Amino acid sequence: MDNQLTFHETLTVEQFKAAQRVDKIQVKQNPKTNKLFFTFGSKTGAVAVKGIPAHPMVSEVEAPDGSTFWLLHEEGTGSAPVLATF
């Protein structure tokens, strides 16, 4: 999924929660499809197909059809890898 997405904005989980004014995000699994998704407040976002990330980031992404959504993914996915963090 990530290869066909355009990344617009990437935030840490803490930045995302502050921007969305929520105190938590929860990763859940659709019982019919087994796909993961996340909830924040009354809204939902997608989880990268690789599963629950060890070093999570949240990005606003655009699909080839023009739709945009929030994606929970591993740090470094979809853009340049992180070389250092301060």
C-alpha cells in the first residue's frame, strides 16, 4: 500500500494526539477482514500492512484515487530513513 501513496504530513504519535485533541489512539482489528485500523476520538485511520509499528508515526497520505486518510506506520516508511534523533 505504501508504494502508491503520497505522504503530505508526518507526525509523531504525541504530535498527532495533540493536533487531533485526543488522549489516545487505539489499534483495532476488523473481525471480517482481519485488517488493522486505528481510532482516535470518533474517527478512524489505516494501519500499514506490515502491522503494528515498533516506532510509530502517523502520516496524512493521498491514495492514487485522490482520497486522503491518516496512516499509522513505522518510522522512516514512505520517506527518507531517520539517521539521528535529538
